[in-house]
Amino acid sequence: MVRLPTWMRGALFATAAMNIAAAAGFLPSASAMRAMAGLPEADHPLYLAMNSMFVLLFGLGYLWCAVMGRADRLFLSIAATGKLTFFTMLVWFWGIGALPLRAPLMGTADLIFGVLFVKWLVSTRIALPADGRLRGHAAQPGG
């Protein structure tokens, strides 16, 4: 776990709120919210409920990291990949005419948070020695 700077905690609080609110928009009964965001309907409510659950779980993960002031690099690597991929998919489907322009516009926050996560990940990376091997610093017996 890595200690978070103030700006990253703020970003995590903000994206937690966004994800928790967005999870409600993926509930099967929230078709009006999805239409407002330019998202299509799913063929079966199970897929909406699964999306809602994953968005909510990540939102709670962001909230936990923000409250604790620490984050795991793997979690935020997966989160950054997810946010950037979601935005890329919105742009792609808009580009082929399957979504209205408002869909990628509404997803711009995911692009911003994804970039912020990558910025934090790059700033906290561990430099590898010239030979590319990480070595532990275990205490030597008797030393």
C-alpha cells in the first residue's frame, strides 16, 4: 500500500461518488438515466445488474482508498485500465454510429480520472536497478 497525496485522495473521493451514483444508473429500473447518458438498453436485466454491481464495488474501493489515505498499485492499475477502456469504448461506438455524441461526453470524467490514476502510478513506480532485478532487503542472521 502506498500513501496517497492530497490531490489523489480528492480524485478518489470524487470518482467514488461518481461510481456510486453511476451504479444506480445501471440498475435494470433506471432506463431513463441510461437514455439521458446516451447508453443503449441491455437485452437482459442480468447484464445491467452485473454492471451496476461492478461499478458500485469499484466505487466502494475508491472510497476506501480515499478514506484510508493509502492505495494498492494493482487496484489502481486495474482501475485506470478500466476507466480508460470504458471511455475508449464510448468513443469507438460513437465513431461507428452506435452511440450519440453525449455518451462519450458523459464519459469524459472517466478519461480524466483514468489519466489522473496513470499520473499517480507513474509518479510512484519503483525504479529497477540496471540489471532489471528487484532484490529484497531481508535482515541477515547475526547481523
